[in-house]
Amino acid sequence: MKQNLLLGLVLLIGVIFIAWASSAYSWTLFGRDLNFMHSAWIFLKGAVFWLVTMIAFLLIVLGINDLRE
């Protein structure tokens, strides 16, 4: 139990550090910029969009189901 918590904290701190370092400094690989903070922000925006879309779809389906009864 404690090992899982410790491993999770180490991974979280590692990910935060790598995201910060890649945005603060210029990381390039084969001429491409590796900015993990930017890609994480795009992924988060996409996830929020799909979450709101699915909640809206769920509410519409539940409303139609209530009208049928």
C-alpha cells in the first residue's frame, strides 16, 4: 500500500519536472520541438470537450427516456 503511494508520488513529480523542463528549455529531436507541456494542454482541452459532449448526449438520452414514460 505505501509502496504504491510512494511510486505514484515519484512518477507524478517526475512527470511534472519533465513537463516543466521541456517547456523551459529548448528540447529538440531530429529538428522537432519536444514541448510536453503544450501537448498535455492540447490533450486536456480535447478531453474536456469530449467529456462535455458525452454529458450533453447522456442528458439528451435521459430526457428522451423520461418523455417516453
